[in-house]
Amino acid sequence: MEKKEGVIPNATAKRIPLYYRYLKMLEESGVGRIKSKEFSKLIQVPSATIRRDFSHFGELGRSGYGYDVGYLLEVFGDILNTKVEKRIALVGVGNLGRALAQYNFKKNENLNIVSAFDNNETVIGTTINDVKIQSMDKLEHVIKKEAITTAILTVPSVNSQEVVDKVVNAGVTAILNFAPGRIKVPDYVKVQYIDLTTELQTLIYLDENFTNAKHIMVDK
Amino acid sequence: MEKKEGVIPNATAKRIPLYYRYLKMLEESGVGRIKSKEFSKLIQVPSATIRRDFSHFGELGRSGYGYDVGYLLEVFGDILNTKVEKRIALVGVGNLGRALAQYNFKKNENLNIVSAFDNNETVIGTTINDVKIQSMDKLEHVIKKEAITTAILTVPSVNSQEVVDKVVNAGVTAILNFAPGRIKVPDYVKVQYIDLTTELQTLIYLDENFTNAKHIMVDK
């Protein structure tokens, strides 16, 4: 199958992360192909929109067969995977921060945590995975100097806003935030929240209420 | 406002995690109220469905005002928040596992990691936060004995399936999986995936392509 090159409409491009996420879930569940109508039900986007969007990538789907999940994942993965090295600052080197620094997205050579910051004197000056942990005082200077635009925040909620203001002020436009609770950013800054507690609660809720299909049927 | 007690239709109940997630995002962005039409656009669920769902919780919305985000979060949060203590097994005590054990969802007294497992001899027998790390050989016995039904997996992808089979065999029905890649489970087992790399890629993609609204407008 030939991959089309060309301009993708903005509205389509914005849906790529959504498509990618759900296609990945499907693949993880062992689903190899999907029809636009089924996919529409799953992600709540009209099937005509899905078909139009997918056609931009040379994937037209076959009647009665549907779309190839693996192919679409490859195409969208290529689009999502940043082509240039992305230099990332990590703010907060507690347990979670330390775990992320060790992990350092090693499977993606273009994603690199290149600097880390904390205000804990006992970790400042130490190194994880060749990344030196520096004092919070240095944060703005280093981010500016290194022209870093992406930051991962693993600081306590109570410090979130203060740290956000600092990184944004230094030029960061993309923030991955692990602290629960709201942060304020200017319109041009993108924030992605990862809330581990909510993920776990959702899982347990679904498990407690929808696992045992037999019970639900009997009740009815 | 009075909270209704009563039976919630299954279809509605299944949408609660989705509603909660997006309402939380809205709150995090400083949005205090939202109209069903706007919310519909955001989450791609028909606004009539949203209004019907919300009415089950005594939240009828006011014309021209919309729904109160804080109130709905409170109601849905109560529903999602498990009322009984949930005893959780953690499998894989590398950096991420260690971070999760330290964190241990302390703000939610009902969510408790009570046992941890690893095959690394140097950590077996040690303790994090009063949780003793035990050998993988003990996993099935302990999970059965303690009647644990929820597991968090932070094992390398290559070991995922083997570990999944073990925990499912021991009685686990809810899995929070941090390992990228597909795992196979019986139909009655719920899996929630947290893929940190995809989250970061999505963030950077959106930042690179949609941050600078001015550029997009000029191009057009």
C-alpha cells in the first residue's frame, strides 16, 4: 500500500492522536482490522469523517474487510513520532522523576531528557543516566540556553503552578504534568495530564461494575 | 442541589469514566461550567445523550448557563471512588514500580498496594512503605490467599504476558499495565494501559503542529 505524502487538513491532523490511541488499544486487544462503523462507535467520531480522514493516508479500506489496524498504526506512529531530537527538561526528581529519568524513553531515540532539576540538596549534583540534576535556581537559565521547549513535571501539586510559571517563562510550550490538580498556562502552551489515581479508579470502577457480565444479565 | 440515589442505566454508568476524565480536564483548564453542546463537541457524545445521562444525577443544567463542572466532578468522583478498601498487588519493582510503591495513592485511603513482587534477588525481602517485596514464586499463592483482584504491572514488555497469565490465574480481574505492547486476557478481565511514550509523543505533536495559531493562519 502506498503512503500518500501531502497536506493533511488541520481538522484531520488534530484527530490523529485520538485515532492512534484507540487503534493501539485495538491492537493491544488483538484486533487486526476494523470497519469504519465499528471504529466510529468506539471513538464517537462519525464514520464518514473517519473514512475521509483515513483516505488522506492512502488507506481506503475495503468493503466488508475494513481498515488494517497495523498499517494505520504505522502511518500515524510515523506522524506522531517527532523527526528531530526533542530535548526535554525533567522537573522534580523524587521517585517518579527518578523512574522517568532512568526510563528516558529509550526506545525513541528522538526523545531525550537532557536536564533535570530539583530543590533537594541531597540529589543536586548527582547524575541519573548521564543527566545531571541541577538546582531549581538554574532552571530558567538552562532551559533558555538549551532552547528546551518540552518539560515533564513530577513535582508535588502544591508547587505545580510556581514551577509551571518558571518553565513557561523560560520558553517551554509543552508540558507533561503528573501532578494532580489544575495548572494555568497561556493559550499557546499545551499540557498533557497523567493522573495515575484516576486511571486506577476508572479501572477498578469498570472491573467492579462491568466485569461480571453474567450477573448483569441475571439481574435484568 | 440534591444528589439522586437510584439505579443508573448500564450505558450511562459506562460513560462515567469518560465524563469524569473530560470534566477534570475542563476543571484543570479553569472551566467552571459547560453547556451540553460544547461538552458534546469535546467528547463526541451526542448532547441529548449527555443531558439524559446527567439527569440521572439530579443535574439538569440551566438553559443558557450549562452544567456545573465542580458539582458533576464531585458526583462522578464519588461514584468512581471505590467505597471498600482495594488491596492491590504491584508486580515489577524497578524504578517505576518503586515510584508507585512510594506514592501508593496516599490521597485515596481505599487504594492500597499491599504486596509487591520482583525476581531481582537484591530487592526481594526489602521493604518500601511497609510493603515487603516478595519473590515471583510467591505471587500466585499470595494473591490467592489475600484475595487480591487488582494488579499494577511495571514489568518489561518481554515478560508482560507471562506475568499477566500468572496474576489472572491467581484471581486478578483488573490490571493497570505500564508495559507497552499488547497483552491477552480473558473477556472478564479489565486492562487499563498507561503508555508514557505515546502521551509524550502526542503532546509534542500537538505542540509542534498546533501551538502557534498565528503561523497556521498565515499559511492559510
